[in-house]
Amino acid sequence: MTRHLSYYESFDPRALLAEVPLGEAFVDRVARLPREVLRAQQEARFARLMARAWQIPFYQRLWGDKGLVPGDIRGLDDLTRLPTFGKHEIMASVERCPPLGDFHGADIPIDGPQGPGLWPMVLHTTSGTTGRPQPLLFSPRSREIQSLLLARIYRMQGLQPGEVVHSVYGHGMINGGHYVREALLHYTNALLITPGTGVETPSVKQVELMRDFGVNVVVGFADYIKRLADVAREQGIVPGRDIPVRRICGHLGRESRESLAQAWGGAEMFDWYGVGDTGAVAGEGPDHDGLYLMEDMQYVEVADVDTGLPVADGQPGDIVVTCLYKDDIYPIVRFNTHDVTQVLTTPSSLGWNLRRIAGFLGRSDNMVKLRGINVFPQALAPILEQQPGYAGEFLCTAVRDAAGRDDLIVSIETHAERSDTAAAPYRALLKRALGVEVQVVLEPPKSLAPLTGIETRQKPIRLIDKRFAK
């Protein structure tokens, strides 16, 4: 009779904790590791990853179409010979082999007699922000490494045992809320409450929970965290006093850190970056100087958004990730996130040897090119906050006229007068910051919520593209 392994029987938890160190062990054994030693570790993990990836039909097809065979890729120096892929290719795989596609090796043995159903598998999906949700598959080992990397980042950012953490990441089928919960519960000793999005727990109830449990750390996306501060004040609850938040560890992106910190009574801001497929990739350190890449487990390239070729450090481009630890169910080799960043070129003030990125600068697939200028809708928030009367919400609409000329309409919530005269300073501000003129429409506070989904979505919508509508 075949023995079915349970979740924790399928890997060695103690060995995994040694392989993915946390806290001071992370600093000593990863962050300060000489680059040549780190590279040797990366190469060893990459060799295992590639051996597994070549067993997967998806990669056999993707790489075979480029005329590649296994012996062509001898190490990381050959990585750029492989094509990148993204959600489009994954969803095509799902269409080819529903419901889970052939981009994984859940039914392909690795070592020994494992086969379908003989080991546990975790299924989640992406949030579906850019379309139909994509299936995400994890082995217990890759799932726990994903959680360890995020816990490492939270601990690097100062999270202490016993602190009360409020998570506004969504749950349901979405990966994010679940793996944030697993990371915090399994590896930080923090006390976690999980209200989720405004749909799961109404915003008014959320701020009451924060007050009642004495929340001092908030994790989630900046847009909704900022919204909760506004809701708290509307209920007579003072952030920073009635809710003693010390730290916000979330996806801050291009939102204004200063205004978010002030909204929560001077809380310290920490950013981190990752997507559903890859897990945590980078996190802001205590020096607040960019996001440190978790290079022992993630190999990151920055590629030109038009050509797909690697760019020089300091130049913006798409984040392309190879997950060195995902060598079992779902290998990930050159996954193009279409999130834009740049590698920082200054040395770490902490003496760490890990590379750093600037964090999330926008999405290349949401980029609008106006008269030769690349405009990222997510980048508008800190610009708009410079204007008095801005109420904190905006939405961009891309349109195309009969002559084929593209334009961008920026709808902006304001507490002040809503007239063409009042819109003029916004137009001037955006033209100075973006280098191109856009249209501006002023709206009353909270009027854009049904379109942005700020209360209902994990990531609010910032662009509606009507250029290709029939």
C-alpha cells in the first residue's frame, strides 16, 4: 500500500530553518556573505532548478521553441538566453490543459516514486487584478520557504514577538492573505488579527478591532491602510493615540510615505515587494535606503520594458524573477512581473552585500505612452498630494481620439471647489512632474470608490483603458 505523506512529513522543518535563516542569522549568513560565496550558492540552486524545469512540459515547449536544449544553459551567465514568461503564458497553459495547466510538475516524479496525489499540494490564485485569476501551486517545502522569506523581511523591519499585527490582505482563494498569515504565525511570534479587506470586515469594524486589540503594526497595501486612518477619525478614534501603530509594513509603492506616516500618528514606514508566483523578493531594511533583494533564494534581473533586454544598474525596467528555491512543483525561471523598478547603485550603509532595488515604480502593462513620455498611473499619488485640497483618491482613464492620438483623463477627489479654474493647478502640477499635459476632472470625496474599488479590492484600480474599446 502506497504511503501518503502529510504536509510536515514531506520536508524537514529544522533543516529548512537552517537553510533560510532569520534574524541575526540572516544578517551574518546571508546579508554579509561575500558576493563570490553567494554566487556559488545561487549557481548550485540554479542547477537543481533547471534540472527540474526541463522535466516540465511548459518549459520544454517555451524553451524548445527557441531551439534550446538542456546543455545550452550551463549557469546563471546563460540565463538571458532563455525567454521570459508571464501571466499570459501561464493562462495559455491553463487553456491548453484545464484547470491547472501544464506549467507545473505536480504529477511528475522528482526523486523516487512520488506520483499524483502522493504528496500534499497547496492551491491558491492571484487576485485577478489584471484579468482572470491565475492558479498558484506550492509544495509544502516551497510554501514554507515563501513564508520564511516574508517573515525574514518582517523581522528585518523590526517586528518583535508579542506585537499585535493587523493584516488587511485579502483571503478567499487569493494567495496573499494566507501566506502573510502563515509567515507571521509560524515564524515571528507576533499576535495576528486578520480582518482582511473592507469586504471581509467593514472598515468601521476594522478600526474598532484595531483600537480594542491595541494594534501596533499594520500590514497590507498602502491605499487601504490610508483609508482606515480616515475612517478611524470619522469614528472619533485617533490614530497613534487610540490605536498605537508604531510600524506599517506593506506594499507602499508610489504612495506618499510621509502622508501615510502622518495619518497614523508618525508610524515608521517599511516597504516590501513580491508577487503571488514568486513570494517575497525584497524588503526595506532598517536603513530605509531601498529594498534588499533576498538573493540567496531569488535571482532578480531588471529588463527594458520595450526590448526585454537587461538594463544597466540605475535604469528602470521590468522585474524578472528566477525563484532559486522552487525546484519541485512549480519551477519559476525568468518570470516577468511587469512591475517596474531600478537597481540602486550606492553601497549599503549597513555594510550588507545584497543588492537593493528602488521598490515598485509602476506597471509596464498599465503604462500609458503620451507623446513619447511613459506615464505610470501608480506614480501620480505622491504628486497629487502636493496640492492642497486633494482628498486622497484618483483614477486615470486612457482614451484615443479618431485621429489615433492618446490622452489621459485624471479624475481627482478634492475637498475644495470643483471647477475648471480649480483644476488648473492640478493640470500644471502634473505637467511639470510628468513632462506631458493630461486632462483633469475634479470629483467630490468618496465618489470614485465604486470605480477604484478602494473598499473592496486588495489593490485598487488606478487605470481604466478605453483606447481599444469597440
